[in-house]
Amino acid sequence: MRRIPLLLVVMAGVVPLLAGSAFAAPVRTAASPPVNSSLPAISGTAREGQTLTTTNGSWSGVTPITYAYQWQRCNAEGSSCGSISKATNQNYVASSGDVAKTIRVEVTATNADGQGQALSAASSSIAASGNAPANTKQPNPSGTAQDGNTISVDSGAWTGLQPITFTYQWQSCKAGTSTCTNLTGVTGSSFVISTSLVGTLLRATILATNAAGKTSATSNATAIVIAKLSSPVNVSRPTVSGSASVGNRLTAASGTWTGATNFSYQWSRCNTNGSACASINGATGQTYGVGTADRGMALRVTVTATNTAGSTRSTSNSRGVAAIKTASFNAVLRSGQEVSRPKGTSKIAAGHFTARVTGKTLRWTLTFSHLSSRPTVARLNKGVRGVSGAAFKSLCYTCRSPVHGTVTLTAAQLDMLLRGRTYVNLITKRNTHGEIRGQIIRVN
């Protein structure tokens, strides 16, 4: 009797059992080797001696994926490439043989299902190596080392691979020592000096940088920083030398000052005792010629010292000039001499003024007649014929002819009188600006 069919049945039952057991072999899907989706990219400076680095690029496929590298040397156009011996790392240092050539890298990605290759774009043409910056001229500061001023420094002169860039660091140094300290935050080529730096010296450290390296150089030091400038200070007053007599010339010495850069002068004419002084028009030189108007007066000079911070004045002692013992004056008053034509004044309205000065005392007499109305005041005014001027002395009020009196003049008023630059003005109730007027002239 044959039993083979029974054996086949048993074996058919064993196969499903083994398929579901731990001894079953894994079932593999379709193969998935690495596939590149973005090329490797080279970074770094394309120069002899510089390091170039590549990325892996982007890949898909069964993981894990491992990577291998092969750097290539190509012509300037990035073609005709050849593998570089032993250049199989992710980094590559450009050599002299690479100068004027380009560099590429081939990345090989490997996983359990196979391999894939991707070639980077060509680098820039590899430049020859250059020198790090070398200083050939020491940097030098400029500007006045003074509180509140701006101080600057140039970069000096350098050789080396171009371009070269510069950064700055200012320092303060103790005078007489080699101790210098960085000024926090003061890193420009110029800055404004603060009060805290008074008494120190300043210098700058310049760091020059190019593709081949970095080099620093220290500038010359400034002078010691001085305090902020103030207005000049007078130490001793100006003095006047020369003979104080008519026809001679007086000379001013400016005196002693600190902080002064320029001087100007103004001569004044004063009373005998040196009071009631008035500036002499146009007398602004260092010397002054004594004239007849100075007789009986005192002369002095005011010196103004200036600098960029301001100005200060100082005045000399007075120098007396021999006095005029007497001088006589005369004036004829008429309505026609008034600048503003008076109203209702008779053509024969007139007045007569005489005066004599002794020292600064003026003794005067005034007569008048045929006025349009009652006189209210008679005054001495400054001014030349045909020009209205301010009154400086009142002679009388509610005047009645004849009238006389005395007045004391200042040096400036006497000077105007002696030079014929005063007039008498008689004001009436009807003519409040003046009815008759007369220019005063010296008669001896």
C-alpha cells in the first residue's frame, strides 16, 4: 500500500508554521540607494594657505548614509578636473599648486542599497597667498589735547595683501610712565576729550586686518591733556608810557595776562581826577597822539584780551595832560538855525550866548528877544550845524533875558565844546522843539 500522499499533507502544514515563526527571513522592499537633491557647497577664502570646507549636500535614500570626499583641481573655467592626492577629508587647504586654478569636491554617499555621487560647483580662482599687514609709518594723532576738543588719529602707512581694514582703540597713559589703559567704548578714529582725561596723554592702537592676518601698531602719544580754555586772566594792569603833553605820542603796554591770544585797545578821555571817562572815537591803536582837545584831561587806555573762550578787559591808570586855564565861546541864536522850522516866530527873534570855561566849569550868559511865546528852557545840545542832537545840560527854566549861570562839564562834554560840536537851543511854550538855536564856537 502506497503512503506518499500523507507525507505531502504533513509537509504542507509545516510550511505555514515556519513562515510565522522567528526563523522566517525578512521581506525586503525595492532597493533605495542615496539620491542627491542639492549639491555640496564649498565655503572659505579661495586663497593659497586658506582652508576650504564642503557641505554634504542633501540626499534621500535608506538611512544610515555615510559620506566620503574627493577634492579635485580644475582649470580656471572649472573643467578638466583631476583628483588631488590624499585630499579626502571634508576640509582642504589650498596649496601653491592650486593658484590660478579652481577647486571642486566630489561627495560619495553610501547606504545599504548602494552609492551615489554629487559634484560641487567650482570655487573661485585660487589667489596667491599675500602678506599680513606690516606697518611702515607710525600712526599719528592730530588736534589740540584739551578738554572738550576733538582728537583724531590717522591709520599710518601699511604694506600687505589688500584690502586692509582698520579698527581703533584709544588709551589714556600716565605721564612719565609706560602705563596705558584702554578707554571703554572709545573705538573710533576720533573722539571728544572728556574732563576726566585732563593730565593724561592719549594714544591709539590701530589693528590692521587682511585675508593673510592681523597686525597692530600704536600711535604716537599726544601732549598732556590740558583743562578747558577759559577767558584770559589779567595778572598786571596795562601801563601808558610817553610824555602826556600836546603833540606827543603815548604808548600802551598790554600788561601781563594768562590765556590771551589777541589784544585790542581803546583810549579814553577823563576828568582831571580820572573819572567821567569817555571813549575817544577812532583811538583804537596801541599808540595815541595827544591833541589840543586833551588839555586839562586825563588819558587812559583799556586793553581787551581775547581767546576762543571769551574776552577780558583791563584799564590802565590815567595820565593827566596840562590843563587849559581858560577858553571863551560865543553863539548867535536865530530861528533859521532850527532843523524844524518854528511856528509864529518873528524874523528878528534872536539870542546871544557867551561862555568861558576854567578847568571843567563853564560860566555862561544868555540874552534873547522878540520870541513868539514865553521861554520854558534853554539847553546845551550835542551836534553840528543843521543836525539835531541830544541835550546834555540845562541852562535855565522859565528863562528871562538876560540870564547867566555855571555848569560843570564832563571830559567828553568839554571835548565836544572845544571841537565846536555843541549848540544852544532855546525852547518856548509855542515851539517845544526849539525856537532859536545857535552853534557854539570857540573864540580864544
